[in-house]
Amino acid sequence: MRAALSIITRQVRRSWPRMLLWGLGFAVLSQVFMLLALVARFGALPNYVTFYDWIGNVVRIITSTPSWADIPPIIAEEWLIEVGRMNYDYGTGISVWSLNVIPSRLLVLFGLGVLIGLAASLARRESCSAPERRGATLATGAGAVLVAMTNATMSWVVCCATPTWVVGLSMMGLGVSTSLALERLGPVFSYLGFALLIATILGLALRKRARQRLYRETTHA
Amino acid sequence: MTFPILRTSLISAAMATLASTVSADTISIAIGHQSMCTDTYTAGIVVKELGLLEKNLPHDGKYADADYDVSWADYSSGGPITNQMMANKLNFGVMGDYPLIVNGAKFQETDSLRTLYVAGTGYNVKGSGNSIVVPVDSDIYSIEQLTGKEVSTPVGSAAWGMLLKAMQDNNISTADYVLKNQSPAVGAANIAAGKIDAHSDFCPWSEIMEFRGTGRKIYDGSETGVPYLHGVVVRQDFAEEYPEVVEAFIKAIYQAGEWIRADPMKAVTEMEGWTGVEKEVLYLYFSKGGHLTLDPTIKPAWVDALKFDHEVLVKEKAIPPLDFDAWITEDYAKAAYADLGVDYEAEKAVTVDPKENNAGLPMEIWHARDGVSSYPDMPAFLTALAEMTSTGAKLNASYVYDSETGLKLFGKTAFWVKAGDAYTTFLRKGDAESYASANGGALITFEDAIAEFTAKG
């Protein structure tokens, strides 16, 4: 395990700019993907965007919440940008759907992207066989899907609606009973996704270590 | 765990930021309301537009030097209001029963934050306001016919709770129909386009669909017998610091109700301008005999209804527990009523049941130019309609009552039965047919009923 961690550390030192790019790219592209999914699902482009004073709101939360334990979950729900579709056929307008850009979720998606970048660099052609790469890709993909899915921030106007991951799935057509059953499993899926990714990274590092040892033994022989 | 230095620094930074815009004696009051939810209007749009809160805010004692910064934020549903209250961007929230419960439970889930349920806005004792609507040309006329059909609803709303209970009451299991989660605007659009078999929604969506001629109500929430109510929550820290402000808000709610009752036609016309919801739809709610009884008192039956709703939410959505005794308080409302010189206990003891209250109420016609006129009986009502339509007068709406439940209905959407010379109106086709067969009558259209009086004239 120590050897694997040492390989991961070396890999991070060598390719951290690339990993950062993966993180940023994943966080941004996931928002774009969700927006495109909403446009495709509802067949209409967004017609409003609202920017929120995220920093000011965070300061307000910290100063007005007595318990430190309460602060992180409240900040985690703070929005930075809301973009969506307003229907003006009713009243003074009612939001039909919206995508909420939430910094806490962006951070999670950034972390996810970094891990994917790390897995990708460990699984590069020279250090991995084709079947190993396929397995790693599959495991990384599954982990990424689980984490990304549980960090979806799409919402629509139903009472009590907040941009939870299951609302996003529901908007994409998931049945009500299934979505209600899945709602409680969100954290489990998210942890499972990260666990899968981390296990894949460790596995790839161990394989790389084994290949390096084999290479050294072959060379010495 | 505490970090006094960090915390002090942050508070100082925040104070410095705020100091540039707000003086030391300024009390900020932020209220989240919903202009697309009729039952919240007496604590929302009416109070805002008439400046009723400002008129009641205290200016003596510890408030002698206070300036007030009152701000209003309009939301499409209750959920975001709760989030904003948690972030302390809103002090007050106005919402319906299900979101209210989520609000209380989410706050009680935290270590240090709480809200208080301090007043109602209005209610329908039987549950009218929620209903199930089908496309106007649909051949579905009863809830039993929804077996095997697709039904949409905003999951988590009071309409969703009503739908679940209605289906259970009619022995329709969840496996017998396809439930879809749909927002009101999309649900209404799908009903108009005939893309969904039925849609269940909260106030005033069903009536908007009926008024626009796109939807037809087949089930009214009153059939479940579970009261439908809306109310006001306030952050407990704010209420404890400024109890007189909370009392001022409740006084404003009471006065908003008085203002509406004084002249419903004028009130709904004003409200249409503020909210964009058609005045004829609003009249169905706010006029005498309408769906909504404006009453801020908190009755024991409301607490029971909220507990019932909480059980539904726990079962279906696993929301946190809610200590109702800690959450609900009448203290502020009682103090506000005392200041107004109104007997809180007396008003609390009164519950309006549409079936009893609306018996004998006159039918009404809303003439576009002349306003609303009342008619004590059907012949007078139909004669007036016949005369007005024969002259080409523009009529905004007409109103009758369901003889089964006492619910106020649009004349054009009611089912009409003529038995002998008597005309009776119904919400449901089944009730109309039963009445007709029991009384030797026949179903006729609204237009036919008017035509008979046109011919007589």
C-alpha cells in the first residue's frame, strides 16, 4: 500500500497541472451537460439568469448561525447562479425549470474531475495493458457517474423542490416511486462512487508498481 | 467546537460591510412570499402592496429610534423560502401546509436554528384548493376512471398529499396508475395539450385551467376532508429579538383579510394587477362563499391536519421529525389580536364549512362594465344571464354553488340539471346524474339553461 501511495504521490507531482485541468473541466462541463439535458428535455432555451452574492451570503450565514456544526450544510446549499426557463403564461411568470450552480457541488465535481484525471494518467498506455485500461475506464466511469449523478443541481417548481440529485433524475423522466426510494440513498451512492474511484486509482498504482518491479527484474536478468 | 477569534473577525468583517448600507438602528425585515399561491396573499402580496406591515410597525420603547428596511422576495414555491430562511436572508416565510412542515422539520434538524409557526393566512376546512383536473374534452369524469391512467402532480406539495389520500380513499393502489412528478406550469400546459390524463395541483392552478377552458375538475380536495391551510413561519431568533415586529406582521395579515372582505371585487381586481392571476379566478377564492376563509388563528384542527401531513411526508419522503409543541405558538397572534381589540379565542372557535356557510348564498354574474351582481334564485340568475348575453354584453364570469359540497363554481364549468322548473348545479358529473335520475330531471348544458330563459324573454 505504501508503494502504491508513493506512486500516486509521484504521479500527482508530475501531472498536477493536467489534473487541475481535469477538475476544472469536469466541474464546468457537468454544468453545461445538465443545461443541455434540460434544454433537450423541455425543448426550450433558458430565458433568465440570476447571479447571487455568494460571498456575502456565506458571511451572513457564518455570522448569524450560532452552531458551527450547522454552518457547512447551510453554506452547501447556497447558490451562485440560477439559469432557467420562466413561463409568463401564468401570473407574473413562474420558473418551469432551472439549473442552479452551487459552489459546494462544483467543489465536489472538481474533486471528482481531479480523481478522474489521476486515474487517467495512471492508466496511460505505457503503464497499463489494454484489458487493464478497459477495466479501469469502466470502474472510473461508474464511479464518476455515481458521484456526478448525486451532485446534479437541476430543479423545478414543485412544492418543497430544491435542487437535489433525485429531482434532477425525476426531471429527466424517472418515476416518482423510484425517485422517492432513491432519494435517501444519495449519500451512499456518492460515497460509493468516490470509493470506486479511489479503489481504481489504488489498483492502477499497484499494477504500475508491479510492472515497474517486473521491468527491473527483467532488465537485471 | 468554537473558534472565537475567527468568528469575531468574520462578524467584524460582516458588520463593516453592512455598516456602509445600514445604520445601527435599522431593523431589516425580509419576507418570502408566493404570488402564484392564492392562499398566501393575505400575508404576502396584499400586505406588501398596501404597506400594511409598515403601518403596524412599532415606533415606541426600544423601537423609538428604529428605522425599518422591509424587503419582499417572491418565490414560486415554499422550498426555496425555507433555504433562504436558513441562510438568514429571510426572516418570515409564507407558504402552504406541506412546505410549512418541511420548514419546521428542517430547522429542528439543526443544532441551533428554529422557526416558529405564528399565524395562519386562511383555510378551507374540507381541503378545497387542491384538486384533480383532466383535459376539458376528456371522457374521464370520476377519480375511479383514473385506474391505469397517467396522473401528474408536483410531488411534495399539498396537492400530492391530497392525491395520495384521494386514491387510497377510492381503493386505487399506487400500482394501478402511473404517477408523474410535474411542475404546475408544465402540468397545466400538458392538460391544455391533452398530453396527460390528469393533473393534480394546488391553488389556484385548477381554477386557472377551468377558467381558461383547458381543464375540467373531476375531484375536489374537499372530498378528502383534510383541511388545506397556509401560514406564516418566522425565525425564532428574529421573533425573540423583535416580538413586536412579529405582532405587527400578524396585525397586517388580519387587516389584509378585512380589506378583502370589505370589497372582494375591488380587492381581486387589484390583486390581478399585482400577481397576474385572473381576477375571476381570484374571486372564486376570496369572495363571500369562496374557497378560502381568511383567518390567522391557529385552531386545534389545523394542528391535527399538519400532524397528518407530517406523517405523509415522513412515510413518503423521510423528512425529519417535528416537535409541533415547540414549533407552533399562538403567543404572537394573541398579542396582536389584543392590540387590535379583537377576541382571538372567539375567532379561533369559529370554523367555516362551505356546505353550511354557502347554503342560500346568491348566484353572481360579473359584468365586465358593471361589476358583480347577485341573484337570489336560479330563474333570476338565468334571466339576467339571458338578457346580458342577448345584448352582447361582455361577461367576465358567473358563479354558482355545488349542491353537494357547497363549493363555489364557475357557472360555465358546473354540471347543470333541470328537474321540472328547478335548476341545480354540481361539481361532478356523477352527482348530477344521480340527482337527475332521483328527481326525474336531465343534464343540460349551461348554454341550454340560459337559452331557455332567452326564449322565455
